[in-house]
Amino acid sequence: MGKGLLLRSIGISILILLIASGIIYLQQTNINRPGNHQGYAPEQPIDFSHQMHAGELEISCKYCHTSVEKSQTAEIPATSTCMNCHEYVSAPWDSVKLEEQLASEQNRDPELVVSPEIQKLYQSAGFDPQSMEYIENENPYSIRWNKVHHLPDFVVFDHRRHVTAGVDCQQCHGNVAAMERVEQVSTLSMGWCVNCHRDVNNDRVTGLEERYASTDCGVCHY
């Protein structure tokens, strides 16, 4: 075998090895790339049910995602936002009623019911549900929620411009109010975004008639 052919064979082998290593890395790290992770629904540190909060309780998206009208990002709610309700709501209603029923049958006072998931929230906030007080010497920590929707670093998506223009959250995120765990519904590919802008400019999107959506490259890539 000639020297040149040997070097080419080695080079090809290295290239194949790098590609295989890259594929394995992407699979193991669960990187969510646009256009290929529809249905991506990562586990969260707390099993937060959007179906219950946004669906059954009809809590507005903007109550938790407060910056969605004034910032590029929708923002993940702080623990203090959750505690606005959960200082007083420590478990699902059916669990509380069951404890009250058992206490009545056993002729005793009902005990405080704290669900395992809400207990995680209390630990994060340094909150004692028994005394209804925040513990000063407790070390509260931030809940590390797992991001569901990812875009490449060379793409800029501005929530503020879309929301203030009248684009519903469901237009991109799907029917979140019916999701127990949030998942990626749309492809988030460039073609998907551009086609939506074209549909808006041709008055094919209900509620966004007479709106103009730019298809200039510099709007998203700058």
C-alpha cells in the first residue's frame, strides 16, 4: 500500500470515528436541536402539571411567565411566584378531603397534608408548612428546571415582539393547557418560522390579519 493511500485511509478512519463520537455525544447529552425533537418532554425536578394550572385552574401564562411581554425570553417563574399560592395549598384537594374524612371517622383533628412534589417546593423556598414560616437558617436553593425549547445560538427569537403583536402562546407551543408535562410541539425549524411569517403577511393566520411579519434574514440572525 502506498504512503498516500495509507494516509487517506487513516484520515477517513479518523473522520468516521469523529462523526460516530459526535452522534453518540448528542444522543447521550439529549441536546434538543431545532426540527428534530418534536415530542421532546424532559423530566422536571418537580412534576408541575400545566394541565392542572393552565387548564383546570385557568391560570394565565403571563402570571408565571411575567417577562413575556417585555423581554426576549419568557422567563421561568421564581419560587416566590409559586409560593403566592402554595403557602396555603400544600396538596391536591382530593388528598386534603380524604384526610378530613379519615380524621372525622377516627374522631381526631385532621393532619396537614403535604404532597411530595410541593414538599420539594417548600424545601427550595425554606418554608415550614407546619408553622407557616420561612426558616431563616435554612439554605433555600433555586429549582433547576430543564429547558424544553432550544434554538441555536445564532438565532434570536423575541417573545416580546410576538406576544405584543397578538400571537397566542399556543401558536408555537401547542395546547400547553392540556399537557401534564410540557413537550415541544412545533419543529422550530427556520422553514417553519418563515412559512408562519408568510402566512401572516397573506392574512392566513386568524387574529393576525393586517399584521406584517418580516422575512428578512437580519431580523433573526444578527
